[in-house]
Amino acid sequence: MVEELLTAVVAAGVGVAVYMGAAARVVKQYERGLVFRFGRLREEIRPPGFTVIVPVIDRLRKVNMQIVTLPVPAQEGITRDNVTVRVDAVVYFKVVDPANAVVAVEDYRFAVSQMAQTSLRSIIGKSDLDDLLSNREMLNQGLELMIDSPAVGWGVQIDRVEIKDVSLPETMKRSMARQAEADRERRARVINADAELQASHKLAEAAEVMSEQPAALQLRLLHTVVAVAAEKNSTLVLPFPVELLRFLERAAPPPPAAAAREEPASAGPASEGPGPAEVDAAAAPTAAVDAAGAEDGPSALLDRAAEERALGAAEPPLFPDESPP
């Protein structure tokens, strides 16, 4: 009798253990449990921890509530300005309603992936190339709204959408590189022109100061010589300003030309030169010519000399048949 009682207790214990092993379930912290009894969803959602279901009758489905990172394959499309590009993105989403995520859609991960691909192609066709390259924040927001609208009914919330990379054709890359180079060259020329303008103003101010003090130009020239000589060059090309020549010309004494002209006139009577009468007679034509030149000017003198040469050429020779003596 006792042995039969012990056997029954052991059998009951084994049955309870088997039942508990079949009915016991553990739901993790980041999961939620959905119980289907005869294929029908129970309203109660099992929280994290230890839970029990009815074996064979109930079926427990666990749903992950973590944020899922879903990469979107690269999609090739044509932008609004007719440029072929390849764009890939990444979608961050999480399940907020486990019941809809399991019942409303067959596979919410696959559904979100397909929706992200179609939305990405639509965004490519509606955007310009410049927007894809520089204005990605607005495109990310638009893409997030396009994916989130149908995902709300699936119990899925789109947390964030990011465009990762935009691949361009090689020809387009070269064109963009030439455009950027031309733009930088334009800015460099503008900067150089601005620098030349400022330098011209400063040089004009310096020239005005040096014109008041000519010695400053000479000092500046000496500074230039010192700066060039510091390079230890074998050949030195030194510009010589005209203003310095004028300064030296004004500083130099007058040449003794007038005294040299008066020395022959002061010779004594013992000289064999012409007398006073002859000097006066010889100087008379010259004085007349000088007087005429003073009255008529240089042009009249040139005209008179040309007339005299013409008259001399028109006179007949003294000996027409013979050679001149």
C-alpha cells in the first residue's frame, strides 16, 4: 500500500514537472509575449519575466521591442535634373504595438524594407542633385514621413532615416570638379584684384609722401638694394628712378660754359685775329639772322634756309662748257 502511494506521488510529480516544462515560458526584458489560443489572439500581452501557457492549446509568440537597424539596398534612379545616381540609406524603427506587428502584417521587417526602397526611389526622382549632396536633412525628413505613414498601421514606428551615400558617374564627378575649380579660380582672381586695388591706394599715398621729400625716395632705393643683396645674387638689376636724377641735377652746380665762351674775346692786341671793324662786319649778318629769327621764329628760319638752297641750285654754272677751275 505504501509502495503504491509512493509510486503515485512520484508519477504525479513527474507529470507536474513535464507539464511545467511544457507550459513554462520566459519573456526577456526587451520582448513582449503574444498568446494564441486555438489560433486566436489573447488580449493579454505577457510582460517580461516568467509566464505559463497551456501546453498544446496555447502558443506563445515573442516580439522584439528594440530599435532595429535596417539597411536599405542602393537604389539607382534619375534625379529631377536628369542625373543618374545610386543612393543607399538606413532605417531605424521599432515595434510599438506587438499585436498589430504580428497580426496586421505578415513580416513587418520585410514590409518596412520594401517600403523604404520604394520611398527612396521616389525621393530620388523628386529631388535635384544639389539637394541630394548638400540638403540631406530635408530629404531625410521627407523619406521618414513617406515610410512612417503606412508603418503606423503595422504597429511600427520609424525612429530615423538617413541617406548614407550618393554615387555619381565618373563624367559627372569630373564636371563637378571642373566647376569647383573654376569657382575657386574666380574667387582667387577677385581677391587678387582687391589686393591690387588696396596696394595701389597705399602706393599712391607713399608716392605723395615721397614727392614732398625727395630724399625719402633715395632712402627707399638704398633699402631695396640692401634687401636684394641679402639674397647673395651674383647679378643685381637695380632700377634707377627718374626723380632721383632730377634731384641730383638740381643739386649739381652749373657748368662753366659761359666763362669758356668769353676767353677768346679777352685776348690782347698782339693776337693775329681780325680787328674790331672786321669782327663787327662779320657779326653783322649773324646779328641780322638772329634778329630775324627772334622776330619770325624757328619756322621762318627754316623756310629762309630752304629758299636759299633752292636759289643756289637754280643758278647756272659759271663755265657751262668746261669744268670749273
